[in-house]
Amino acid sequence: MVSEFELIRRFFTRVTPGAVLGVGDDAALVHIRHGMELAVSTDMLVGGTHFFPDADPFFLGHKALAVNLSDMAAMAAQSCWVTLALSLPEVDEMWLEKFSAGLFALADEHQVALIGGDTTRGPLNLCVTIMGEVPHGAALRRSGAQVGDDVWVSGVLGDAALALAHIQGHIQLAAKDFAACASALHQPMPRVALGLALRGVAHSAIDISDGLLADLGHILACSNVGAEIAFAALPISCTLRPYLGQPLVKHCVLAGGDDYELCFTVPVAYRPEVEKIASNLGLLMTRIGTITAEKKCIVRAADGSVINIEESGYDHFR
Ligand code: ADP
Ligand code: MG
């Protein structure tokens, strides 16, 4: 049986040049550069609620960090440090090996250091706290949208929710289609470079974790505005498109969770800047609508009719 300390040493201790002091003391120490604000965010993944307990541990390690990197991206903050609070039903060394490999692979890609955490026995629960730097006043808040702004989203919408719907038996996808969507569900790619590029360009931003309408709804509520969205403009993968006739699939696009794309608003004058960012990053960026003064969100079909959305997003307590 490995001890808790041995476990931390073996699976979660690395040299951390980006911190003054990393894992091993009662607290880690970090240095914030002059002129910077510290951005802090926590996201918890609960076994059985956010993932299947038998999910591939490498993907879980990836996703536990990815969802946090996504929050930093949505604030236009540069991720620097993370802590990891782990609750494990048992010490499974193979599981820990793969979990930490998935976490560190993504951490290394984004030069983020794991500087501390906590490890206890209990129901499977993965909680990452991320800290990042953003120049004073440069963070992208949900409250910054202005009437007349364009509404943009990165990437495509709905693939992750479609994969989940297939796993839950609500829809039957062809095997190759499921494989294509499953990577969006298990290995979301946080839009880190995009978030940083949007500093000084976007008025507001959010990452799409609970579905486009729910998350855009947060921008609208915080900014005291509304929006008009064109359903036909929404970016949809070629995998999802053939299934779009089914109401469930429309729902995946508008209200499906786990996309981890960014939704952001930008003044019309900055359209060329957004297009430049899109081509620099090789990332699809789509203008899906406009911020309006009337405080509601309207989604229009191609024929101009209003699409009725009963359920605007995934609510954990519903
Ligand atoms: P304490 O009793 O002071 O809370 P712990 O024994 O919980 O200390 O942790 C010892 C060290 O290991 C601390 O520096 C803590 O931040 C770190 N640590 C514990 N669990 C993890 C983990 N899962 N990932 C990274 N660091 C961890
Ligand atoms: Mg502790």
C-alpha cells in the first residue's frame, strides 16, 4: 500500500520553475508580476455527475485541467499555476499514473505548474483551482457587452452533447460519427490562445460549458442587454449536420454542454481583427448574432420565425 505522501511524491510532484515554492510545504508560494491582477477559478468534476466513474483516467486528467484553462481563457488571463484536490475511493496506481499523465500532458502544453493540492479517500471527485495573470483592467468580464456588438463563437457547437446523447441512448449515431464527437466530449481543447488574443478586442467573453444559450444568457444578464441569434449561422460540424433534422440535435447545438468554446462580443468595427485572429490561430470563428437593447435572447430560423427554446441549458440542480 502506498502512503498518501508517497502517492503525492510519485504522481503529483514535479519541478516547478514557475513558482517560488511548489508541492511539499504547507502552502505554495508564487510571485505576481508588477501591473498584473491574479485571476482565480475552481472547477470540480464529480464522478457519476460530470463523468462516468469508469472513464479513461488519462482523459479525466486532461479534462479536469481543460475546463479550468477554459475559464482562464474566457477571462483573457494567462494560466500559471494549479492546485488539485483529489478524492479517491481507493489507491489505484495504474489509474493515478494515467490520470497524472493526462493532466501533465496538457499542463506542459500550456506551461502551467501544479503547485499543491489535497488528497483524501472518498467518492471520486476531481477539483482543480487555477490561477493566472492578467494585466490590470484587461480581463474580459461577462458584464462588458454593449448594444450593437457582434456575438461570436469559436469552433463548432453541439458535438460533445451529441456524443453524450449517444452514450445515454437518446440517439443512435453511426460508429464513425460517434468517434468524431466523442473526442469533443472527452478531450475538449480549451481556447487558450484565443482568449489571450481577445484582450483589447472583445467587450465580453464566456466559455461555453453549460450550452450556448445558458452561457450567452450570463453575458446578457450581467451586461443588462439582449441578443438576436441566427440559428442558420451557428457553426456546426460536418459530423453533426446530417442529424440536424432531429429536435434533440438542435437542442445539443443551442443548449448542449461541454463544448468549451468561447462566446464573446466585439464591436462591429473590430470584425477585421477577429478575422485576423481566426486566420492566425487557424480556428473557425463565427459571427452568430447581435447584442440588442431589448433584454431577451431571440433565436431566429432562416425564414425569420422565432425558435422556441424550452430548456436553455444544463442545470446541475434541476
Ligand atoms: P497538509 O497536511 O499541510 O494539508 P498534505 O499532506 O495535504 O499537507 O500535502 C502535502 C503537500 O502535498 C502539500 O504541499 C500539498 O499542497 C501537496 N499535495 C497534496 N495533494 C496533492 C495533489 N493531489 N496534487 C498536488 N499536490 C498535492
Ligand atoms: Mg492537506
